[in-house]
Amino acid sequence: MVSEGFLKGNTIEEVLETYLGDLVGDGVYDRYRNQFPLLVKLLDIKDRLSVQVHPDDATAMQRYDSYGKKECWYVLEAGEDAVIYLGFRKDVTAGELYEACKQGTADRLLNVFHPKKGECYIINPGTVHAAGGGLVIAEIQEPSDVTLRLYDWGRENDPATAREMNLEEALDIIDYKQCKPEDCVVLNPVAGKAFCDNDKFTLTKITLSAPYKVEPEKYDSFIIYLCTEGSAELQAPRSDGRNSLYKISKGQLVLVPAAAEECILVPATEGTELIEACITNSDAEHDDYIDN
């Protein structure tokens, strides 16, 4: 929902239906049509997330009429007991995973990380994962909510807490190969360098110590700035020669349309940090996607 400006109160879908490529970029609109191509969520994880997996685009489109879910977790806060389970410690078989889920030992097959603030965890489709112990995460992902739960820490066995489980349904979409930490974890993202750059989206950490020029035309994409520390102000030119000012603090974001003229981000406090997110340009062929 748009919170400021003359479009205040409109949903992002309504804005997209009106402004098309001017909002997201012509190339992006050609790929995704009326589906906004990125979701940004804030996850406040106090209890444990279920052990789960997401499908890739081809499987999700065929089975669920949806995009797949490639995602990135950026850690905003982490308690002493915070834990992320991500990918298998070694190669396993579908049978091994099935038995472990039934016996309540699925977590023993997974890599265990004790995350710290500022770290990034890349979760590709087919990668089994979970989290818990007190975490606040910025989740940046494809526009999909298709989640297949494999194991729910015993909660699935209590009628009061049981949720739908999808173990059998998920067995043929899981990547059973070993997941090496260096392939899925970025412990110290470097400012100004993309720390997550795939065929769907590109994420870059920005340390904002001076005015920062925002140039959407470089990407043929909208740009989202998510404030992860401190606060900032976006100065956007108006037709009357003045600037519109949009302030964001930790946990808030601003979307700069692809057709916007050059804007300026200015730090409002010391130590301000942002994540810059845009859609990756690609000439690759794409399957038929949903046109909402």
C-alpha cells in the first residue's frame, strides 16, 4: 500500500496497472506483465519456522499457477539463541529425508548457522531451510507464497497446532546435494558491491555517509531502498522545480520508479545503511508467466 504522495492508499498492483513500464521498467514489464516482480517482507521470528522448501519457476507454474520462490534473508537482528538451518550437510536421499521428518530428526541433516546482524543467507528453490531462536529478517524474494512444509517440530502432531504438511508433495523438488556454506552465506557484505546477484534480482548494500545519486535508467528497473540501520531522506524532483521529500527509517522502504528522474538519497543519521534492490536484466528466454 502506498503511504505517501498523490497515490497514497493505492495498492502496488493498482499503481502497476496504471503506469506499467514507467513503474517497473519496460524490460521488466515485458517479463512479468501485471505481476509486481519482487516481494520484500520483514520476518519477526520468535518461535521456530517449519522445515520447508520452495519450488522453482517451472514447477510452481505447472503445479500451482504461480512463480517459484528464490529468496534472500538479510539479518536485521539476531538473539543469542538465533539459528538458521539451510541446506544439507552432506548428500542425502529422499528416503533418508522422509524418515528423518517422520522421526522428528530432520534438523540433523541440515547445516546449522548461528546468524549475526548484517549477514545474508541465499535460499535457492529446492533448498530445505528453517529458522528460530529470535530473529528479525528482511526477506527479499520472487513474488510467490508457495511453501511446502516437510516437518514442523512436532507441532503437526498436536491438533491444536497442526498445519497442513506437504512432505510427499515436496520430495521430487528438493535438492538433495550437499549445500556448502560458501555457496549460500555472505557473512560480511561489502558496501557498494552486490552481495546477491542472480537471474531474478540484484541486492547491494549501501553505506550512506554522503548524498547518494539514484539512477533508475542504469538498470531499466525500479529500485527499492530498504533501510536496515539509521534513517535517510529521498529527494525526488517535481515538475514545479521543487523536490518531494520521503523519509525512511530502519525497517521502512521507498520505491523509486524506473521512469523517475535522478533522485538523491541523503543520510539523516550517522551509520545509515540501506539495501538497494532491483530486477536483474536478462536476455534469457522465460516460460509463460501469469498475467494478473
